[in-house]
Amino acid sequence: MSLSRARYKTLLLERGRLGGQARLIDRIENYPGFPCGVQGGKLMDRWIRQARRWGLKFGMKVAGKVSYKNGFFRVEIGRGQEICARAVVRCTGARFKSLGIPGEKKFFGRGLYHAAFDEAPRCKDKDVAVVGGGEAATHQALYLARFASKVYLITKDFRLKAHPLLQKRAASRDNVVPIPCSLVEKVEGSRRLERVWLRHVSNGLRRFLRVQGLFVLIGKEPEAPGIWEASQGFFVAGDARGDRFRQVAIAGGDGVRAAMECMQYLEAVAAQKP
């Protein structure tokens, strides 16, 4: 958006819905300008409207290999097509980490998920579990608690690491059941997930939970960028940078930073032309 506002011809490549994972967040409470919070989808819609106002173009394509030659980047977008550009800003976000346990791949999408916001209404009157002790896990456990009969909140540590406000909210919900000091060892079922096996980190005791859903929220890692050739004119923004702190406000501000660096680069390239 900042590049379009500065009158640079800018194309945003997006493989899914515009707004990414932020669109799925039920309520963002720490974004400036919204005293009562705002739904992620509504905030992203505002971003998109503002970007369109400044002429930003959107392409629903997946960026593949990026190569650099003679001052230009070439971005593959499939079927032998490519886009040429003077500069590239990679803001591919981050992906959810996996547990790496038996049954995880088999039941992904069939009872095992990462994001709860699309699946929560389907969990009405069911028992589900969330694994993770951070803000994302606690926030989504609270959202699931609106629909599910019971939400087990599984953490490997003794207590949650989420913001104290979220911890207080989780403690006040009767149907959010904490299971501390536990690791998920495997998941089982027939066609869909039915059981989650746990092991206590201290005494090694094993037990299983009968649940109809497991939501894995143990952190994120930068989205695999494919084959990228870093060079002058190549910038990275947002969660793709791999920083520890991930918030919508941080990602948005970091995007502006990357855009300003990109503009400085483009201005320097223009100044070198005879």
C-alpha cells in the first residue's frame, strides 16, 4: 500500500484470501485505534479498501522461484509465466508448527487443525482439546469454549505463558479444563480423530482423552520461501522475518518499514540512470 501511495506500480501476489491468517482472528484487542477491539476480517477489509484506493493491484497467484539478473527480479507464478520487477518484498507470513507425532498427518483436517475460528461452530456440544500455552492457544481455547461442551487446554509447562488478561479469562470459564505438564504423544481414531494420548512430563504417566477435535497451537515458523536469490532490491517484512514477537500491529508497521527501504532503493536505481 505504501509503495502504491508513492506512485510505484505495485502488484500483491496472494495465494489465498486477502488478509491471510489475520482475517481468521475473532477479535484483535491490541491494535491501535479500536478501544473495544476489532474482528480480524473487518480490519483486513479496511486494509484492502485503503490499498485499493491508492491503486494497489492484486494477483491471486502463488509465487515460486525468484531469480535476479541484470537489475531485474523474475518471479515464477506457474504454467511458464513470470513477472518481472525492479524490487521484491517477501511477506509470506509464518506457518503453524507441527507436533511431529504419529497420526498427525492422517487426521489433519479430520479432527486435527491449527486455526479454530473456522471450525469452532462445528464443535458445538463436543469435547475438544487445544495444545499450547501461549496467547494464540489460550485465545482460541476461549473462542472454542463458546461452542464446545469442554475444552482441554494442554500445556507442557506448569502454567500458561499467555497475557495475564487471557489467563484470567480462561480461569473464569468452567468448561476450559487445564492439563498442565503434559505432552501429546499420538492421536488415534478410525475415520476421524477420537483419542489424544498424553504423557506427564515429570512422572511419565500416560493417559488418553476422548475428544472430537485437537487444535495444535505450539508456535509458528517463517513460511518456506521456495528458492529465493537475495540481492539488492529484495526485502522481507512481517512474520516472514522470523522475529519472536508476532502481532498484526507489528507486521503492519514492519511492512511500512520494508516499503520505505524499497522506495529508497528504487530512488537510488532511478538516480543512476543516464
